[in-house]
Amino acid sequence: MVAVKKDKISGDALGTGRRKSSVARVRIRPGSGKITLNSKSINDYFVNDQHQSAISDTLAAVEQSEKVDVLVRVSGG
């Protein structure tokens, strides 16, 4: 079982990933299935269909693709 950090105010699930000088901050909240990266839609940020489907398929595998919004802020690298 993985412990999930929750935002005390909004209740969003929070996660952070780091590699070398890059940092990705992810926030998952109940919603309609919108995925945004640095305030851009997934289609604008990833032009390659394989990259888009890697993210979308992961949410579909756990049956959450239409139930949550994913907000990602990426910096560095």
C-alpha cells in the first residue's frame, strides 16, 4: 500500500518526482478527465500520440480517466 499525500485545504492527492535537476509536481483532483501540463493541454504539450496514450492508458487501466483531473507542473532539465 502506498501512502498518499493530501492537500489539507482542497483534499487533492499530491506527488513529486525528481531526477537530476528536474522536478515534476502532480496534483490529482476529482473532475472530468482533464490533463494539463504547465497550463497546456496534454495534446499541446505532447505532440506524439504514443506519449499521450502512455498517460491516458494508465488512468484508463484503473478506471479513473473520466473521474479525475491531473495537473502537472514540470521544471528544470
